[in-house]
Amino acid sequence: MSPPEHFAVEYAINPWMDITAPVDAELALKQWEGLREALVRLGHEVHVLPPEIGLPDMVYAANGAFSVDGVVYGARFKYPQRTAEASAHRRFYDRLGWRYITPAATNEGEGDFTYLPKALGGLVLAGHGFRTEVGAHAEAQEALGRPVISLRLTDPRIYHLDVALAPLDDENVAYYPGAFSESSRTVLRRLFPHAILATEEDALAFGLNLVSDGHNVVLNAEATGLAAQLRAAGYTPVPVELTELKKGGGSVKCCVAELRS
């Protein structure tokens, strides 16, 4: 995670960013700290990546890379405003001693990649359509040695996979069908017949931009319907307030880069 010490909405590179809307920087930092504390209370270790001046979106740490078994497929951001974030993330992984693969294709890390370790023996789901090039999916498969399923996103409001779909445990997911092309919905139905299907309302509340440890699901407090569905399915919802960071087009998952060693 990277604290939003320099967070601001200074440009618009997604439909949620409104440069005329004020951002409460103090509240953004307080809400981020609330998310970090929630993860720590649940028993997770949180590494902090120091924020850098001139990179207001660095708080969305999930976009910096995608790792599986200590191998890191790096990010190559679509927009120049975020390009320098990739180097900051690489330095972090280099300090860990993990193998880092420099990408040739545009991709935004865990924004468009996610991993289910027990689905088909280890399955990567990958989104494309707005930020990540479909060619990055083949690169990731070669880099990580895991099968990659390509899913096409079609709703510009849901511009990353991590706003449309989330793993709930090692084998199952929650997703919003309306975010995907018809063929991608068919693939998801076949792969995950017991998935939780989120409503448009909860998807647009960034409810699917969540982090789950298989039991506890940390999600945006605005997604009350999804929280009820999760509770009914046996998970424990852990709602957090992230109203200020939502102004930049992100929520819980966007703020968390999962380290899969």
C-alpha cells in the first residue's frame, strides 16, 4: 500500500475523475489509514511503499505490478501521468529479491489481472478493453507459467477488471455481468457457476473493488447489497469508508497490491 500523501485529482483519465470536484486530502489519508488498520486487524502484514511527489495516483498500488509465486509481471501504464509509478514498484520488488519481468505490452498490473490458485490448478483472469492491451495477457502467461483467461470489458465506467470482478477465495468469484462482453459472460458462467452476481448499483459503488482472504471481505461501505449477499454466502463483510479515494476512480482493491510469494 502507498499512502495518499500527494493524492489529488489533477487530471481526468477515467470517468470518475472530476478536476472541478474538491478533494479533502486529510480525509483521504485518514480513510486510507482506516483501510490499512482493518487489514492489520485481520492478521495481514502490510508493506508501505513511500509515495512520490508528482504521482498523485500512486495510492492505487494495485496497478503497479502483478505477482505469482515470487515472479512479478511489471506494469506499463497507458497514460503518461502514471508512467513513473512502474519504476517505484520495480524498486520495491527488487528489494524483496523477486524476479521481475519487464513488460512490452501496456498493462496496469492487478487492475486487470487477478489469480485464483485452486481454479484449474492456478488460473489468471485478465481484463482488456480500456487500459490493458490483450497482448499483455499472452506476455503474462509466458512470464508466470499460468493459464490466462481473457475477458473483455465493455462499460467505460468499469475500466479495470478489479472494478468488475473479485476473487472471494481460491476458487470462486463475485462479478457484475454487465461489465463484460457477451462471450466473456459465457466464459465466466462456465468457469464459476456458483459465483456471486453483483448488481449495477453495487458495482458502481466500487463494491467489487474488494480484498478477500477467503473468509473476511474488505469492501467499500457503500456496497450494502453486495455485503448482504456475501454474508448470506458465509463470508464476513468488513466495510470501510473510502469516499475521497473513490473520486480518483478507485477503492479498496485499488489501494492494495497483493504479494504472492
